[in-house]
Amino acid sequence: SQQGEEDPQALSIQEGENATMNCSYKTSINNLQWYRQNSGRGLVHLILIRSNEREKHSGRLRVTLDTSKKSSSLLITASRAADTASYFCATGEGGKLIFGQGTELSVKP
Amino acid sequence: DAGVTQSPTHLIKTRGQHVTLRCSPISGHKSVSWYQQVLGQGPQFIFQYYEKEERGRGNFPDRFSARQFPNYSSELNVNALLLGDSALYLCASSLDRGLNTGELFFGEGSRLTVL
């Protein structure tokens, strides 16, 4: 079973716009991660936020975490066509991650 | 530096057959995890191996087994294949058990089609 639920399931935007994806999870966590997957390929780690952090930035990415609501959001600013991919949140540790179902992002040039 | 490598990249099997998938972790990484990703879903955890011992197992039947070798490479075996085993099988490695960073490095996957 999936730990998290991403919302929306699919998102289509124009280049230059911002994209926001949300993730909810069920159990208490020590950290939450976001991964990206280009069509049918391997996952690439984007960012990790620890349970005692509320916000974290990495380049054009901004992640927030609200442990009281058991939710996280990923914001991609000034999106590019190359950002087109599926984005997954994941919780867990020790090599055992539990992934959500993902948000499929399409950025149109 | 070479990333996580998996073989084969694609394969087609028929129901009832057996399959072996292989994974070489990033040099120096001692932990290998296996995930199954069915089309349209997120990856699901199958196994983790660290220092050649099984450290975690997901909710998969006994038809699924794995092992890790002294060089930290790993094999995933699936017996008596079912149509529902068709999926992308992903291998991920990390330097330790992942308790500190949690970040996993994924290979490109092995796409299995069962006919």
C-alpha cells in the first residue's frame, strides 16, 4: 500500500509558470524526500527535508513540510520543458522508502 | 563514476517462467534495495540488503527472493511468473543502511513483460 498521496495526479503548465505538487502521508516520519522520474526511467533524488525543518530550498525547488497536517509540498519555480516528469514523495529510512503515486507534470514550451 | 547499473534493461517472459535481475551498486555503497513499479504507480519496496544480509522485506510473496554478493552486487529472482509481475524493477543503492541520509541512488531499471 502507498504511504502518501500526491495531489494533483497530473498537472499541465506553460514554461515559466510555477508548479506546485502536494503530498500527504499517514504515519509519523523522520524525514520526507522528493524524487523525479523521467518517463519509465530511474528515479533521481531531488531534496530531503527532516521532520524538524519547515522549509528547504534547492535551486528552483522549494519544499515545505507540515508535520501537524502530515503534508508536504514541492514548488518548482520558473518551470522549463525539461522539468516534464513524474514527481514522487517518499517517506521511510534504511533503504525502505514508501512512495506516493506521483504527480505527472507536463511543461509546455 | 558509474552509477547504479542494472541488467537486463528489457526482457519478455511467459507465465510460469523464472527471471533473474541483476544490479551493481555505486562503488563503495553497501546497501541495495529492490523496488517494483507497476505502470502508473509509485515504486513499491521489495527487499533491502546490507552487508550481504536481508535487512527488510516488503509485502511480496515467497516467489520473490534476492541475495547480495561479497562485492555488494545483488540479484532479484522471481519464480512462477504471473501476468501481474509485469513491471519496472528498480534497484537502488546507498552508502550505508540509509539511516543517516535516507537518499537512495536508483538505476534505470529492468522492464519485465510477462505474457
